[in-house]
Amino acid sequence: MSQISNHRQSVDLARFLACFGIVAAHAYAVQDDWIGHLSLELFLVLTGFLVMQSYQRSDGSYNLRGRVVRLMLPWLFWSAFFRLVDLKVSESVEKWQILRDPWTLVVGSSIHLWFLPFIMLAMLLVKPVGAAVTTPTRLAVALIGLALVSAPMFWAMQVYAAPAPLTQWLFGLPVYVLGLLVGVAHRIGRTTWPMVSGAAMTVVAYLVTEAAPWVWTICAAVLVFEVFWRMPLQHPWLPNLGRSAFGIYLVHPFFMLVVYKFVGAKVDHLLATLLTFGMSWAAVVALRRVPFFKRVT
């Protein structure tokens, strides 16, 4: 059985670049874009992998409650923040309706916040997966099962007009579980197996979505993760980049509004991406100097 590797700074860079890709996807707002899907999937694989490593280091004493509490505060804070922003900028009379959509109870006031309650619920799978998938045989069964189970989820995500955040959850859950299994595979020395499963999930998604343009990114996300994992990068800045990624993701819709307000709605998409990302990054670096904001970013 291979030993659990120490923290790799290349993973910090991967998180940072994945966050940039998500900002770019939101700035370009292209339907079925591959940049956003690949960036989100890389983020999900990284999240699942890192949380599985944490479970493995704890020898099964996984503190689920503590992790949920740590995510709850930023979710509540940024939900309140974006609610106030919506009240300020929206011209619709419906903005005063507190509960326009019942799904806002699990999303918050801004759609990008779907990721936080999703992770809170998805973490319920960490301990069962970590405890059950402990041998190569069980890993193989889990990876095959995941590829099969992903079929109806990808079909529903693409074909069935589910309300937000169900579309995001249907897409995100199989990829997150794949990240958990990547963590297991690294521990037992079967690192190529999740790549094969990712390829199978791509084929499944291709068939059930009638060749949606994003399907190849499922396999690509695992491959990109493995490339970054093997990079021997060391630099004092890299951990800071990784720590800022979550905060940038949370605050970037606000700075996107700022860009469109002062530069105009017809701003070049690349310029909008760079300005939004740069301001979000600078804001997170500044905010994290304050203890409270360090907890919510």
C-alpha cells in the first residue's frame, strides 16, 4: 500500500487556475462551454481527492460536523451579501419577494453559491466511501458502478430541465465521487484506474447527452489533476494562490457587476475576465487579513 503523499504545491496552482477558468466561463456566458465544465470538474476532483486524503490521515475519525460548520458561515454570509447586492442593483419589483423560488433555501441568494450546500451534503459520502472501498477489487467495483450510475444523472442534467441547483448537483455529484475514488486509488497504488473510469464516464455522457460538447472534459479533468499532482513545483506563493481560490470563487460575481457597471456591457470578454479575476483576487488577499473574513473566504 502506498503512503499518503504530503501536500503538493502544484495542487494549489491547479485550484487557482480552475477558479480562473470558472470566472472566464461566467464572463463569456457561452452555453455548453468546455472551459467552465473542465474548470468545475477539476475543482470537484481536487475537492474530493483532498477530503479523502484528510479522511485517510484521520484513520477514520472524520469530523463531518466541524467541516459543515466551517462551510455554513461563508454560505450564510455571502447569501446575505448577494441578497443586499440584488436589492441594490435589481430594478424588478419581484426583488422584494423573499422566497421567489423554494430552491433558494439550499442555494442562497446567488446561483454560484450552489457549490457550498452541495459540498456540505456530498461530504456525507466521504466516510462510507473511505470505509468501504479499501481494496483494489472494491475500487474496481466502485469505479464501474460510478460510470453506470452517472448515465441517468448526466441524461437528466442535459435533457430534463431541472431547476437550479439540481442541474449543477446532477453534474457535480458523479465527478465529486470520482475525486473521492482518485484519493482511494492513490492510497492503494492504482492511480490509472480512475482515469479509465473517467474515460468510461465520458463515453456514457456522450451517448446519453447526444454528444454534448462538454462530455470529454470529464476524462480530461482527471488527467489534468494527475499532471498537476506529478509536477514538482515549490514556491512560497503557491500555497497563497491555493488559499485564495475559494474566496475568489465566492466574490467574483460582485466584481463582474462592477466591471459591467463601469466598463459597459459590451466590454471584451477577455478583458472582463481579467478585470473581474484581478479585482476578486486583490479583494480576497485584503479581506483575508481580517480574522472574520479569513473564515468566510
